[in-house]
Amino acid sequence: MGVLDGKAVVITGAGRGLGRAYAMHAANEGASVLVNDVDGEFAHEVAIEIRSAGGIAVADDCSVADPDQAHELIERALHSFGAIDGLVNNAALNYQAPPWEIDPERMRALIEVNVLGPLYCGTSAIAAMREQQAGGSIVNIVSGAMLGQRGAAAYSASKGALASTTFSWAAELVGTGIRANGVAPLAYTRMVRSDAAKRACPPELTPEQVAPVVTYLLSDLSAGLTGQIIRFVGGKMHLLRQPAVKHPVVERPRWEVGDVAAAMAGPLSSALEPAPRVRWAL
């Protein structure tokens, strides 16, 4: 018996790396898995591997960046399995460049995959889950880069947007039985390309280590858990703080420039923070 027995899940970007690990682990725990990857050859290889091990899987090569194709892949899961119980929004691009050298076309492509892709897939999956009236789980794969990573503003922005989407869906779906959570993993995959990233992410941090966290969120063991971002690095797991107002709150009937300066130098100075720096080891 597996914790995902009888469940049907969609995992995007599942042809390699983290997505492949999520798909394999979910299938090993009893899920029927739609393995999506724009590189269809890799999606088919993963699906074949799952079926060879006695699991249930179908491959899909739709692009999540296209709203019609994103809807089609959710419909394919419904047609193949009769239901959809979980969606893992994992498909992503990573583009690194200093802000003065950024390529607008590459930045646009990244946003379309990393932000619009989860929105397209998620809204279609949520609509289907609401119609089923049986609950469900959305797992958004975010990143510690959402806290701010040098040389990766577009990627950081996309993951911050996906975290905000997670919080929004969690609030919107209260009472429906559908939950939305995020995982911010660190693992050595082909997305890790720069020397700096390699130093921060040693090869022993494998995608397979992260997979149980995602399976947990897809399973009924996490029923009632929503709006959380889990950071997982090797053997360390913790939660990321949700956005909130910081105290003190300074109030005036009218604000002038000097008043703003005085507040920042005075009562608000204790709430100031240094420039963000992602601490990948945490």
C-alpha cells in the first residue's frame, strides 16, 4: 500500500531532474502519473520506466506556456485516469545575467514558463477539482532564489510570483478541500550551471532526496495543510515565513518628505534589513 494509492497526479517538467524524481516517487507510492515535459522523448522514457516497474503513467509533451496546451494536458489526465487529485507545477527555465546584460526575449520566455505556466495549469486543474468535489492538492515548486539571488533577477521574480500565487490560491480555496503549498528545493540538476551555483549546490544533494516532501503534500497525510512553503536542502527542512506587515506602524494625518525621512531614521529603523542574500545552505 502506498500513500498515493488511487490518486491521479500531473507533474510538469517531469522528464529529467527534480520532476523525474517526483514522478518516480509518486508512482512508487501508488499514483497514476501524467508525466509532462516539453521534451517529449524524456517524458516517454520516464513513463515507460514507471510502467516497467508496474506503475501507471502516460506521457505528455504539451507546453505549459501555452494556455490551450496547458488546459489540454489537464484534460488528458482526466481522460486517462478519470480524475485529477494533484498537480505539481515543476516545469521551469533558469536564466542568469546581470541586469545590464539581460536578454528581453529570454526573460519573457522564462516568465511564460515559470509564472504563466503554473497559472494556466493550476486554474485548469482547480476547475476540474472543484467539479469533482473531492478536494485535491496543488504543489508549486518555488526556490530560495525568491529571496533574491544575484544575477538571476528574472528567475527570482518568477519564483516569488509563484510563491504569491500559492498564498493566493490557498486563501481562495479554503473550504473546498483543495490545498495549495510550495516546495523550495535545492538539488544538483542540469539547471545548476554556473560555477557559483555548483559550489552552493554539491552533487550529493540529489533530486531523489526532495521527492518524499512532494509526495507528502500530494497525499492525504497533508490534509488541511495549505499556504505553506517548505524549504528542503539535503537533510534540512524548514518553513519559509509568509509575507506580513512589520511593526511598528507609523501613522500621520499627512506625510511630507521630511516626515518619511524622520520615520525611517527613527521608529522604523529597527525594522530595516540588510540587502537580501540567499543563504543556499539553510
